[in-house]
Amino acid sequence: MALIENIFSLINMRSFSSLWFWIVVAIYWSHVSRTVLTAPHDLILRARNGDPASREDLHALVDIHVRRSLQFIRRAGHWVMAFYAATLTLLLLLAFQYRLELAQALLLLFVPMVIVRLLALRLAFRIERQRLRGLDLCRAMLHCRFWMQMLGIVSIFITSVWGMLYVMSRSALGL
């Protein structure tokens, strides 16, 4: 019985005061800031600086990812949008109608994830439409990475302020 209590104390539903929630936030945004369309930032920089092997690797990685993600979206995009809409609606209801802390935390994670995915899809469609290669491809990917990092900064700030206010209000009210 003590083992189960220890496990549930590690995985508690108090998200904003849990170390695990903040570890997930840090890992997610660290991953997003390191890669764009599965291409690592250092590979993009080396390709931009003229390394022919890096440029070929970048083109291969990006071509594979763009082709696969656009094929998936063209085949099942309406189902993906329905899933995102249903998940967002459920989280919004649970977070603000029923005031569940876990739902608020998941909403603050999920909304930026959807925006990051949309930015990546937008870039994939642009790469396919304009057939970006070489320096133009590197420039477009670095631009997309910049906006993903800005979104990360804003998202982490909003999440931390919301979490801090939530924890302070709960402790002040004795809940």
C-alpha cells in the first residue's frame, strides 16, 4: 500500500506545483527550439555556411519530412483537425467550466503545440510550393525557428505566471 501511495505522490494531479509538469515543459520547448522539420539547428547553420555535405543532408531530411507530413495531412487532415478541435474543446471546458488544474496545465501545453505544428505545416507547404533549396531553404527554416522560439518564450511566460497565480490563489484560500 505504501508503494502505491508513493507512486501517486510522485504523479499527483497538482500540475503547476509538480516538478514533473515543469520538466515536460522544459523538454518540449528545448526540443522545439533545437529542430525545424526534424533538421537540427547546427545542420541548418552548416548548410547555410556552404558545407556541401550538410546541404545535401539538410535537403534529404527536409524532403523526407515534408513529403511524409504533407501526405499525411492530405490523407487525414480533416481527422487531425477534428481531433484537435475536440481536444481543445474538452480541455477548455474542463479547465474553465470545472476549474480543473490538470486541464488548465494541459491546455497551456496543448495550444502552443498546435500552433507549433501549424507553423511547421505552413513551412512544409511553402517548401513544396516554392521548391526551396539552398540558402532560401536555410533562411526559411531559421525564420520559422525564430518564430517557434518566440512562441516558446511567450508560452513559458504565460504558463509560469498562470501557474504561479493558480498556486498562490489556492494556498491563500486554503484549498
